[in-house]
Amino acid sequence: MGQKKLIRFEAIKSFSNVFQYPEGMAGKWSMHFGNTNPLILELACGKGEYTVGLSALHPNQNFIGIDVKGNRIYIGAKKCLENRQTNAAFLRTKIDQITNYFAPAEVSEIWITFPDPQLRRSRHTKRLTHPKFLRKYQQLLKPGGLIHLKTDSPVLFQFTLWAIELYGLELVNKTDDLYALPDISPELKIKTHYEGLDIAQSNRIHYLAFRLPATMLPDFDEKLHDLVFEHEKATD
């Protein structure tokens, strides 16, 4: 491990806005923030650009960036401390363990910003909009809570559209070329480190907003699996 990573891992141990695999936090985030304002999560936050940006835009809401890599969390957490953005915090954990840290209906919205699209079809179940993750989000979200996806990956964009249609989710917003729109909200203008890299080389940013139903999603996972394999087989 590089010296810089070691320094950052040590530093976040003392950061008041960083929680590393904490125990007993479910249902208690309002105590940390000192208020009962809406709680919004950024999943796989990386350096936390969205957590930093959203918390600056909305001081009357609370934000938590979640990622397993502490050296990345360090960047956003340090910036929030320097800017005195007390409505932002960071949680170090794996996304598949997220239900350990939040109580039912504790979360108002979820942002998924430029996650790893897991392009290999054998890894499609690791995509953060796969139903196995959506079922976890259902356990945290208030009824009607929004999920936002912003990505440069047409593969992840299409995969999420399939999931929305197959599982009968409420599609609130959809665009396959965000910056071509004449009017973009300040939230969607926030750019992450990975957006700037344009790894997918699509020259387009895709955005979706959707809601999950109150009842647990049915098990159509095998149908979604077949869609993925049929599509990719046809494009091979």
C-alpha cells in the first residue's frame, strides 16, 4: 500500500464526519446531524463530489457518501470539514451491507453516480441497479423516495431501463444525453472525477430517476438475466 494511502487511512480515523463500519447507527443518524432533516445517500461515492456538492446546495438536508475505499472518502470528507459542511458525512462499508446501517424508511433519496458498470455480463448482478440491490434500497427508503442514476455507460443505462420496465417501477425522469437538455438542475450539473475521465467514451451522460414500490420486488431476476445474455449475444 502506498504511503499516501496509509496517511489517508490514518487521518480519517480522527475525522468527525467519517464512520468506518460503525455498529448501532441504524435509526440514529439524526442524532449525529442534530436534526431530523431528510437523509440522502450517495452510493459508491468515490471522492464524494456529489455528497460535497449536494450538501452545499441543500443545507437543510443531510447527506452521507458511502464507499468501501477509505483513501477516496478522505478527499470529500476533508473538503466538508474545511468548508464546515456539517450536513455531510461519510460511511465506509460495502454497498451490499447497507441494510446494517440504516433503519426502515430512514432514507429519503439515493444517488448512484458513475458506479462501476460491471460490463462483463457474468457480473451483471453486481450492478448497483440490479434487483438484489434494489431490494436492499427498499428496506431503507421512505415510501416514494427517489433513486437517481447518473452514468456514462450505455450498458448500465439500458440495464436499468430493463429493470424498471420488468419490475414495474415508476420512471420519473429519463435522458440518454443529459447535457443536451436546455435546462439542467444544479444537482445534475455536479461532476465527479469519473465523469471527467469519460471511461465509457460515450460522449454522453445518461440520467434516470425512478421510484420503488412499497411492496418487495417480485423475483423476475431470471428474466432479467435472460435479457442481458440475449442482448449481449446478439451484439457479440
